[in-house]
Amino acid sequence: MAELKAKIKEIIQGWKNHLSNPSVDITRLADTRMQLCGRCSLNIGNFCSKNKEGYALTKFMYNGEQRSPGYKYKGCGCYLPAKTKSPTSSCPLGKW
């Protein structure tokens, strides 16, 4: 339950920053992340496609799941311009 609340908080923060005038730091963070997303095969029309898979780059935890490099994982389905503006969000492949 705590994990779900944290995820909802991430989503709200990302959308709040997306719809408002975010700080310079958030804008820089989002720009860097969007550059990485722009080259990702999971990015379909600025959404991280749940229908595509890509290889994780590193070992990390994602939504309570241990992810490992070289294994395939699906995208999260998020709207990337908003997700990249949430400082606590992360890429499902560990790219950021």
C-alpha cells in the first residue's frame, strides 16, 4: 500500500511540474531524460509503450521488482513529458 501511495505521489508531482512552470533544475532533469527517451525503442508518441520490451541496462529496483541487466522488460505506459519531470520517477529499463 505504501508503494502505491509513493507511485501516485510521483505521478501527481510529474503532472504538476508538467502543467506548471517547473524550476530550472526540474527542466534540466527532464530535458536530459527526454533525450534518452527520444532514442529508446519503447518511446511511441511520447509514451513509454507497455506493448514493447527493451533490455535493462543495470541492476535496480523498479516498482518493488528486482531488474537485471540484459533481461527484457516492458515499458510503463507513462506519458514521458510528465514522467521525466518527476524527480523520484525512474525509467523501467534503468536508463535514468
